[in-house]
Amino acid sequence: MSITLGALIAITDYNADEPFNAIILLFIFGVFLGGIYPSGAWKFSIALAIFIPIINVLSVIIHGRHDLFISQGIGSFIALIPSVISCYIGAWINKFLTIRHAAK
């Protein structure tokens, strides 16, 4: 499921001029997956975000725009940051709600 969502986010990012839609989707899906599977939050964060740099690097190579390799190709690895943050926020929310529910 996370691979499919990651591919969807990468396609959204590839077709957009600004990365805001992809960041919002990364955050929403990251919180969702981190909340459901808190022990594997780091795995899901990588699975969600890894397709963005892969598609951007392939696009730069295929289109022959080697001048954009650093800014759009390698620079797109920054997508891992909101993905990791959101997955761990979801895991923290799960842990907080579990502790709070157990205390009652």
C-alpha cells in the first residue's frame, strides 16, 4: 500500500510546478501509515518518499537536462524529511492515544 501511495505522490510531484501538493500528500499519508504501523514508521517513510527522487532523476536523465541534475534530481531527496517527520508524528499519536486509553 505504501509503495502505491508513494508512486501516486511522485506522479503528483512530477506533474506539478510547486511541491506543495506532494508535501501535503506525504504528510497525510505519512501520519496515516505511521499511526497504523508505528513500529515500522521509518520503513513507510522511505517507501512513501523514495519515488519522488527516482522519478526526478530519471526525468533529468531521459530529457538530457544534466544542468538540472543537482537541483531537481539530487535535490528531490529532501522529500524524505517531511515523510519521516509525518510518519513519526503518526506513530507518536498512536502511542499517545494508546497510553491515554490504557490509563482509563
